[in-house]
Amino acid sequence: YSILKDSFGFLWFGTEDGLNRFDGTNFKVYRHDPAKPNGLRVNHITALYESKDGCIWIGTNGGGLSVYDKNKDSVFTYIAKGPIQIGAAVTSVTGDKEGNVWVTSFGGVFEIDPKTKELITSDKFSSINNELAGKVSLSFLQDKKHRIWVGAGNGLYLFNLATGEVKLFRHDDGDENSLANDEVNAIVEDAQGNIWAGTSKGLSMWIPG
């Protein structure tokens, strides 16, 4: 489901049966342990990301978000302070140029301050999260212009952080220039600033105006 090479050269593999770390010779597997209530909650790993401070952020299907602490060689469940919590089914984890960690889960987008490990809660996310409520968020990108792109099961969302404006791009059988399919599983930006969306039925490119 996910592969990561960290800053120490370790390879991490997210599988349905745990988190695997390969040091070039041997594998070490991290799994849910009922005796560790603060550890990995489930074995199904969906996303991996290393933040600038060296923490490995781990998305799971059913157990929310976890963090690997290299100093303790242990995985801990991430629990935010306050009423807002990240959903149990995490679909992507990535970062921005400022070092913040971004997480998508079913029904929302979340931003984490890597220094405090706290959710950045603000009304600026209300418009995009209102749009995503009850929907499947699958992928995330913050582009060079600091715009937020969220791939979902019903199309590609473009969110302007400054204005709160949200646009939705969808497939249209009558428009050959529309999105290839509404299920957007991956989003990347190329060197020219073009946005590429990988869907379940092909690849689409959007040239920003």
C-alpha cells in the first residue's frame, strides 16, 4: 500500500499485515499488540510519510494515524487534543514546504504542526471539510501556489486557503477535456506547475491558469 525510504536509509513497507522495516539485511515487523493500548491499533497500513524532524507518520485503515518514534523504536497512536479527531480510515499522509503534516481520511483534511504534534484547527478549513463530509478523501497535494488539491471518490477538489473557495472537477461523458474518472487516487505537480490526477480509469492533466 505504501513504500518509504527514510533519512537513515531504512525502507518501510505498509502492508495489510503490519509495518515492515528493512535495513538492507533483515526485516522488522511492527504489528498491533493488544498488550500495548497506545501502540498500532490495526495491521492494515495505508500511508507512510517522514516529516522533517524524522518522525514516521503512519496512516491505517481502521486505526487512525500513528507515529513511529525512532528514539524508542516504537509506534504510538496519534490522539489529538480537543474534540476534533482524525478519522479511523486514513487514506494519505504528506507534508508541505513549511514542514506541516497533512492527512486525509474519510470525510476530511487535517493539518498537524510537527513541532507541537497538535492539529492546526481553524475556520479556514471549514469550507473544504463541509464539502468532503460523508465522502471518501483519497489523495492530497499542496501545489507551488499553496493551493490545496484533494482527490476524492466523487472528483478532484481545488481549495484556495486564502479565500476559502472550493471548486470541484468531475468527469463528464460529453466533455473530452473533463476528468478521466471521478475516483482520484493520486495527485502530483510537475516542474511546469501542471497538476496530474491519477484516476481509476486513466490519467488527467490540468494546466493552471
